[in-house]
Amino acid sequence: MTPKWRELADRLAAQIRSGELSPGQQLPHIRDLVDAGEGSKSTVHAAYKALEAEGLVTSSRGHGTVVREQTPLKRLGIARYDKAKWRDGDEVAFIADRVASGRAYRRNEQTQTVSRVTASPLVAEKLGVEPDSDVYARARLVKEGEQPTHTLTSYYRPEHVEGTRLVDPTPGPAGKGGGYKVLYDAGYEIDHMKEALFARVPTAEETKLLQLPAGEPVMELHRTTYTADGTVVEFAIGVHAASRFAWEYDFKVPDSAQSKGDDA
């Protein structure tokens, strides 16, 4: 015999998958379902926990239980850094992802804090500075509506960003064109970058900040950004909710043998 909590969970799951309950919509409070005869408080709570474990809803203090967005955002590869987007326009990277996904956005969905900190061994190595040097950390939390999607903290050498908008803690991107436009205007035009990705278990703090359902991993991104002469002008660490992004890359396939032949 199917437990009552499972029957309730299955019924709500069907409403979510059919679109009757839409992404971002809050499910009824547990007390309201109890009063409607859907079962005891423990029955409804168990149903909601099952939906959360199945990745259909998120639950957090102050927000209740909310239907999750089921279609992940496209997280573009090379295309998100197209210079024409930020140098000539105002399409910073997270906005480029939203545009490619056909999803709405507001610039204030990116918040930030800026501080001068002591470089960790990893940050010092990537930026090419002495261990324990002072660097600027620009930490952002990006949301889609009320749902956090990822964090991103960029580290900079002080001599590259001192006095620029990159050290201004005002919420949102660092002015028109964002951080890369600021570096461009300061004489540090980005030329190439290296990204590394790996999956891991989130910390308790990340689970709370990103409002992750039980058991969801995160994707950690390490991005190193260079000028044409090889100067590192940014090292960034991103932590992304794994189910909220689909990572997409479109690139020309290299032929190193042909390149060697051309150089001969």
C-alpha cells in the first residue's frame, strides 16, 4: 500500500511536470494542506522532502517551498566572452548566458562585495604575486529571480584595478560592459583565458547560500584571464549549482600538425 506522503508527493510532482505548478511558484504552506485534509503535518513534510530530494522544489527559511526551474541555463563557453558583447555593448557574461537561454534578467540580480585580502597560496600562484600579498577580491552572488545560480569571486593585483570601478562595491556589474571593460579602459585588454572545471560536494555554507536541495553537487570553476603578453589580470573561482546550468562549448577543432607545417 502506497504511503499517504508518497501519494501526495506524486500528485504534486505531476502538477509540477505538467506546468500546472510553474517554476518559482510557492507550494502551499504545510499547515494549509493539513487544514485541507491532505494528511498530518508529518505526512505533508515528508512529501515536500521527497520532492526536494527529487530536485523538483527547493525549501529555505523565509522562502518556503518553491518549484525549481527545470530547464537549466546555458552556460556558454567561448561565446560568453565575445569582446563585441562587453567592449562595444553592455552584455556582461552572466547576461550573455541569460540571452542565449531566452531567459529574462535584471542587472541587480548580481550583487557583490569588494575587499582587500591576503592572497591564498592558490590565488598568489595564479596571479603571479608573492605569497601573502594583498589582492582585491570581488565576490558576486548571481540570482535568477529569487533563486541563486552561482557565486563568482575574482581576484586582481592592486596595481591593475586601484581607483577603478572594479573596487567599487556598488551592486551589479562594474558599470557598462562590466569588469572586462574596466580592465580594457585601464589598458589591460583581455586576449585569452584558461578555464578548469570539477564537481564536488558543497560546503554547508554553499548549500545555504545557493539554496541547494539535499545531495546536489556543485561545479567549481577556475578561470585565469590573460592579456596578449601573458600578464594575468584576473583569477576567478566560481561555484555553480550543478543542476542549474548546462555547459555549452562551440569551438574550431585545432590541427596542430597543420600549424607545424605552416611554420616550416
